[in-house]
Amino acid sequence: EYKEEFEKRGLEFFYTLIDDAVARVIRSKGGFIWACKNYDGDVMSDMVSTAFGSLAMMTSVLVSPDGKYEYEAAHGTVTRHYYKYLKGEETSTNPMATIFAWSGALRKRGEMDSLPGLVNFGNKLEEACFQTLNEGIVTKDLAGLMEGVTPQPKTSAGFIAAIRERLEKLLA
């Protein structure tokens, strides 16, 4: 039903199997929209993110046909780290996908309710995250993936504190 409109806009639609889609994504340089059912999206995002180093860096936005949005981290829980946390042990769990799920949700809520301050907060939170990463401040899972900067691995709490410090400066 959308064929004519797609052609007018220069868009190509085709159906493919999940394994082919993952291979195409890994080989691509972007420039496409990847629409899929929730389960397929979960499987595909897990495979693709692992190929690029860390599942903890991917967020997901689910959009319903009636225009509702759900922002989420594209990965599951890190049970092993949670049990360590419950015992009072230090962890180095990467919270980026969760933070970006929140920043995206806050920004969308701000757009929907015409609240520019909330949109700005979402943008600044993401900017603080990028600043932190670009300075080499990371959790242990990312330390081996850093290029062009000397990694400074932190615990979960230390990493979040570094993001907060930069966010406070951006919001001042």
C-alpha cells in the first residue's frame, strides 16, 4: 500500500530474513531505516552491537501504530553484576544504553508537551555522556575498545559520577 509513496521519496522496501538483515547491517555504512517486530529487533540488535564491541551502548525506541513511544536499553539485565552489587562489591557495569533510553524519553516527552527545558535536559545529558567517553572515562567493558584516547576505567559509580559532573557544568 505504500509502494507508490516510497518510490516517490526514493525509498526501497524489501523483505528479508533475520540473518541476511544482520549481515547487511554489519556491512553497511548506514542510510537506512530498520523496521522490525520486537523480538527480531532484540535478536538483531544484540548480534550487531556485539560485533561493534558492547551491547551496553545500544538503545531502542519502540513506536506503536497509534504514535506511542517506548525508549529502552536494547540489552537485558546484567544479573551477575547485580548480585555483586547486592553483596556490596564494586561493579563496572556500563549504563550508557539506559541513560540514553531516559534522555530520549525525556526529550520526546518535552517535544510532546512543548517543554523546551526538558528537551534541553535530554540533549545535555547525552552531551555529558559523549564528553565523558571522549575523555576516555569508561567502564571496563569499553576500555579495550578505545582508540585515540587513553582509557581510564571506572567503577559503575565512578563512571556515573563523571557524567554527572559534566552534566552539572553543561546545565550551569
